[in-house]
Amino acid sequence: MKLKINQSEIELQKGDITESETDAIVNPANSSLTLGAGVAGAIRTKGGPLIHEECKLIGHCPVGEAVITSGGNLKANYVIHAVGPRFGEGDENEKLQNATLSSLRLADDHLLTSVSFPAISTGVFGFPIEDCARIMLSAVGGYLSGKTGLHRVRFVLFDAKSLEIFEKQLSSMAEG
């Protein structure tokens, strides 16, 4: 499913984000930038040790912000490490929106034209997928309504249920 906004497109697909052929993929990171399990673990495994070494050099990223490293052995040239909130820590919606916007600004700062996002914070951080879809898609839609060099923002969802939730939210954006 796709939604065109100005000269850009939001695209949804089910799959493995580490296989995305966009300029960058987004890692749902923790603030210590440790590539542990889940998406981060898959990025470490497929991307090789360079990404982890670059993360160690950066050292830390606050919740709601993002940093960028190379893509190592991935198809993407860059990995944007966006630190989303843990559900229940307070101000989660704002922090997730800020992590999304920070990722988009980094992509623009590096003159990238495409980026792939996962559903940030919905794994071990426990963020409800419905809220994630609403917040992230709204943030991306608003960002693409302004001046940007991004042509494609893809959400790569791990399972059919998550894809369905994001499709429902994107459909309501298209209608509204």
C-alpha cells in the first residue's frame, strides 16, 4: 500500500528490514546503542561488526533522538539508530514522534532519498502497535508535507498483523 504526499511516497510492506534496498534503514535502538536482539540483532548479524563499532564510538543517544552510522554489509548504505521510548516511562507519544522526526531530518541532512522504518518501540519496549502506527505515520505525513529531499519512506513490518494495523491507519490518513 502507498500514499503520495507532494513529491514523496509512504509505502508499507511486510518483510525483513535488513533486506531493504533504501538508502537507509532505521534501527529501533536503545540509548546505549547496543545492538542486542530483535531488529538490532538482525542488523548486527547481517551488517557485520562495523556498525556495532561505529555505535560504540558514538556511545549514547537520548530517547527521542537518532544518530547515523554506515550500513556495513547491508544493502542500505546507512543505518539510522532511533531511540524510541519504553512504554510507561512518560511522554511516550512525544518521544516516539521525536525519534521519527529526528530520523527523517538525519536522512535529509545526509541527502538521502529513501528510508525504511520498522515499528519503533513495539518489541521489547512494549509500545502498543496501534499507537505506534498512528504516531509514526502522522509524523512522516507531516514531515513529507514540508520541504524534503526524501522521495520514499517505507515501513517494513515484520508480520501480517502489524502490516494490517499500519494499512488501516494509512487508509484513514488517505481519506482524511
